[in-house]
Amino acid sequence: MIGLVLAAGAGRRLRPYTDTLPKALVPVDGDTTVLDLTLANFAEVGLTEVAIVVGYRKEAVYARQAALEEKYGLKLTLIDNDKAEEWNNAYSLWCAREVLGRGVILANGDTVHPVSVEQTLLAARGNGQKIILALDTVKNLADEEMKVIVDGDKGVQKITKLMDPATATGEYIGVTLIEPEAAAELADALKATFEKDPDLYYEDGYQELVNRGFKIDTAPIGDVKWVEIDNHDDLAKGREIACQY
């Protein structure tokens, strides 16, 4: 199993930082970036290789590749997303379809979270699950969150932002464990998703899988501090959280 980071997005709501950097390289604790935190988490749980999907301002990630490898003891492979500024992240994850076959812990490049999330996902393996989503069942939800409805042993029934928060089981935080056995079916669902609409999210690919009868499981992360960084308010929260890790 390897790590996988989606770091191709432009993050226009974080300008001026993202005038020259992808969102994953915006500093959250001194010189430490979201990408640094994620790589540190992967290394702490014993991963030795990480693939990073890059696109917008990818040269900034290439420039730091050797230093990041040395700092975290990881072998990094960069995967180019040629449509990063045109299409949404269903296509971005599909670009990494070859590495999905090795089994991955996927992390969005804008999610500040503690290593306990990866530890929770790894501890949840072993009962035939193929895809396990990290789920926050504690947070009060609003319209912007990626909300999930879970039905007991049946797993995920619905995953979308377009849902009444009161009906949701919790929020998907942007970290998933994907077993090798799920790779082909997930890649096919992602392809169907972005071919239907390039603006769709990879979570819409997860919904496509569910609609096809594929079981997606969840693992509650407990009461932990994390944030998805979309704008400057989120960045301020991320900086408050990151310095506590």
C-alpha cells in the first residue's frame, strides 16, 4: 500500500498564495504546508512510497520533490493531470488509476488532519472492505460539506454536498483507504463520471459505484480537529490546528 495525494487544484479562493503555488503548498505552520503534514502522516504509519497528482503550478511541487523525499524518507512519484485547470477532481483521481492497483491511502491536498485518521482507516481493514471513507460523525454540518448517508451493514448510500445536513450520517473528510481489489471498478466509475460531466467530484465517482451495487464502507474518526482549506477563513483554522500536531 502506498500514499496518494491529489494536489492538482488551483485554489483560487486562496489568492494571493495560489498565484504561484498549488493549494497543497500553501504554508500552514511556518514553512510547513498541507502536503508536508500529509507526507508526515503517511511516513508515520509506515508507508514508504507516495504518488502525488499535480497540475496547477506543478513546477513548484517538482522543485521540492527531492527535499520532501529526503525529509520524510519517502519515494515520491508525480503524476501529471493535463486538465487540472479545466476539469474537476474525478478526472484527477482517474489520472492515478495505475497506482490504485497497489492499494492506496488517498488524501486530498487541502485537508489538514492528524495521523490518527490514517491509523483509524488502517485499523478498520480486514473484514472484506474494499473502500473505506474517513467519516466525521461529530461535526455540525452545513451546505458546503461533502455529506454521507450510511445505512448500517449496507455501507454508504449517498455521498454529495447537495443534501439536507439533517439527513446525513456525517462528513467525508477527504481521506480514503482503497484496496487493490477496488482499483478497476473505481477507475471505470470515475471515467463514467467525468465523461458525463467534467465538473464532477471523485465523490460522484463513489456514488456511481454505490449505484452499481458496490459496497463502500466508512470509519468514524472520532472527535478530532481537522479542516478542508478552501478559503482564507479555512486557512486560519488550518493554521490553528496544524501547530498542535
